[in-house]
Amino acid sequence: MEFQNSFYIIEHDNKLEIMSHEKLMAMDKNTYQLIQNFQNHSEAVTEMLRLVHEGQSALHDRIDKFL
């Protein structure tokens, strides 16, 4: 994989973000958690959408338990 052109999903300030390699390398390594890296932006967006939908489903399940 060519890391200079890759994109990453990270957790930063309690939210998911997509970062380019260049921007990620400029960040303090203690301020984020790396989730996964991808060869292109499209793959990162697709996976982030999946993660968000998965999180929403889990939240709906938790809410349904209280109703």
C-alpha cells in the first residue's frame, strides 16, 4: 500500500473522522485512535458509513429495551 496516498478512519474527540495520510502525520499521536486505513477516499467513506449505520442500529436496540 502506498501510504502517502492512503486515507484513515480515526476516532478523535469522541467522533469518527476520515483523514489523509498527510493530515494524520501532522496530528499528535496521543490525540486519536486509528481504526483502519484504506487505499483511497471512496473505500474509507464506504466503511465509515457502515460503521455509522452499525452504531445507529446498536443505539436503536438499546433505546428499544427501555421503551
